[in-house]
Amino acid sequence: MLIVTRSPANIVLKILEVLAENSGIMKDLDLYEVLHREFDLSYSELLKYLMMLEIRGYVHVSSSKENLRVISLTPKVKEYLMNRR
């Protein structure tokens, strides 16, 4: 069994990896389920990481309904990650 440390860098990489595996777009709760299983991450921690990634230009977070956020990779990042495969 591979043990992944809960470092901020590993969490950020996992967020980008999971988004890339899902065509670059996901609902926040779906992303949270994946990260919670692997890192025991709280929802508020996820929001902090998403805010950091959005400020840095890696993702865009939009609200489609009152309690639903849609996270998408920015076009440049999506292109880069998809070409790495």
C-alpha cells in the first residue's frame, strides 16, 4: 500500500490530477469526496486550496446554484496537463 503524505504540495497536485482525469471540470462535492478519502481533508481546507489555485490562475471556481460550485481547470493548465499524458 502506497502511503501519501498530507503535504500541501501533494494535495494541490492531487486536485489538479483529479480534475485532469475528469476532463478538467468537476463539482466541488465530487472533488471533496476523492480528497477526503485520500487525505482526510475537511471541506473548509479544500476551499482554501481552491482559493489559492484560483488566485494563481490554475483553476476557476464558479457557482451554478446556491450550494454548488463547479471547479474547472483554466485552458492553459488543462492543455498542459492533457498533453503530459
